[in-house]
Amino acid sequence: MSKRDSKILEIVTTQQRVEVAALAETLGVSAVTIRKDLDALQAKGLLIREHGYAMPTNPNDVGGRLAYHYEEKRLIARRAAELVPDGAAIMLESGSCCALLARELADTKEGVTIITNSAFVATYVRDAANVDVVLLGGTFQRDSQVMVGPLVRTCAQEFYVDRLFIGADGWIGDVGFTNADQMRADAVRSMAEAASEVVVLTESEKLAHRSAVPLRLRDKPMTLVTDDGIEDEQRRNVRKLGIEVILA
């Protein structure tokens, strides 16, 4: 992905609706060039182009979120992959950083088993013969392409792994990491019961956001893998809850 494409996605994600003329002016290129860029990004499912403006895809769509802060997420995924040895079995929740971790494991590891509730992740690495994917059952959320509901807990109870890797939508003071969706948060809790440790993969900017549903995983050893944009106060707040911080 080019730097201009990444910048376009960042602007569109931040502003939600951006006129083509404004994008062209901001990036210093012609409107014709921007239209071609937008057409290509829309073809990849990364944004929606309407007459005269562009807007993000559904915020729950992992494919659309992959491109936002792509480089930071890729580095986070690469650092997290160092925690997974060849031959390991891990659990992996839905999310853009988690999807990139699955791709990194598929590209660099041998004999890894990925147990996930994410149909997107399963599809994202379907071409990799060196990783096995176990897809947990449940009720399918179409937008996020993830399995939720009580069947996730039933299926997860059939496994036990060293690490569960998850994403996060936000952070609340002494409460900890949060999710924007109650059903997905409950699926994370169910999967956490089958893991010795929980590793959170998220960009540092999420620590400044609040979401409605606390994950409440403080009974588990936890590690945060994030980018080096994390502020000192944010790092102290995370460590106050006994969470180790690893910078990508």
C-alpha cells in the first residue's frame, strides 16, 4: 500500500466523510488522481466512494479497518509473532491487528495452530499450508465476520493454550481494556478461560478512547503489545493494573 493510500484512509477514517476536491488539495495531487486512488481502494473494500466524496466502510468490518494505521498494526503483529514458537497452538480473537498476526504467523512460522472465532481470520490465511486453523462455532455476526454467543464458550472449553491474542476498542481508567460490542466482549471472556495468558494487540491511540463494555480479564496475566506512540502516563496506567507493556 502506498503512502498516499494510507494517508487517504487515515483522513477518511478520521473525518468520516471527505470531499474529493478537499482530498486532492490536502495531498497536493489532481482530482483525477484522487478519483483513481479512491476507485482502487473501494475495489479492495477499504472505503466507499460516492459522487464527489468518500466515506469509511462499516466500522465493524475487519477488512476496512486493516488499512487504517496499517504500518503500526503490521509492526505490532510482527512483534507479537515473536511470542509464538513454531509448533505452538494459540487462540486468536477478531480484529485487524489479530488478522495481521495470523498473516505474520502464516508467513514466518511452521506448524502453528490458530484457534479462532473469526471467520475473517480463517479466510485471511486460507492459502497457508503451514498453519492449521480451528474455527470455533457460534452465532455469526455478518459485519465483523466473527462467531459469538454461548456456543463459543462450549467450543473453547475443548482447548487450552498458553496465549490468547485479542484486540481492544478502548481503555477506562482502573477498569482496563474495553470493547464496543457486548457479544464480542463475552466471546473474548469465554476464550480467555481456555488460555494461560491474554495478549492485547492494539494501537496506542486506542488507550485514549472509551468503549462501553469492559473486558474484565484482570484475573489473567496480561501483556499489551502496542506502538511506540504510547504516552508515559498511559504506560503507567496500564502497568498499574499489572499488565506488561511491549513496544513494537
